[in-house]
Amino acid sequence: MEMDDVFGMLTAEKADMPSDKPEKPKKTEKAEKPAEKKKETAKKDGKPKKFKYPFQLYMGSRLRDVTGLFEDGKEYSDDEITKIMLANDEYFFSGKIEYDYIADTNTVVAMSIQHKKG
């Protein structure tokens, strides 16, 4: 036997033997991240929300007394409600306020938006 034949047999046997280390799967393509959805704003179609009085106004874990502040049958935007309440010494309405409406009880819910750090 010649040296080349012996060397060829050794490398062939080594290639056929299973290795102790498991093979790592190859990454073919990076997984695409799903597109982040933007938070839906309270104002749809660029129009501010309007609330028709008479309604109840709820903020700070209690109903606010709004008798005499608003006119019956008139619609008010969220900014108008905030300005009227501030003019009547309701300082809970200072800062950014977000409004929701509960149709079952005809209640406008005012929530103060808190700034998140970091």
C-alpha cells in the first residue's frame, strides 16, 4: 500500500463518522419584525370629539357638578370643556386631559395624561 491510499482511507473514515458536536442550524434570513402599530388617537379623521350637553362629568374618582356651566343642547369639544372647567376653579383640568364617553350613563370621563420618564 502506498501512502496516498492510506491517507485517503483515513480521511474517508473520518468524514463518515458522526461528530460529538451537534450542528448549528444555519440562519438563512433574518426574521422580520412586525411593523409597529401607531397608537390610535382620540381624534379620528382630524375632527375633535364633541359631547352634547346635558352630560355628567367624571374625573378624580367623583362626579363634578357642572350645572350652570354648560348650555342645554349645545355640543362642546374636549378643549372647550377644559377651558370652562379651568375658568370655574377646577384645577384638576390643568395639563393634558383625554376624554372618553360612556353612553349608558351619559357620562364624559376626563383622564389626566401623565408624562412617562425614560
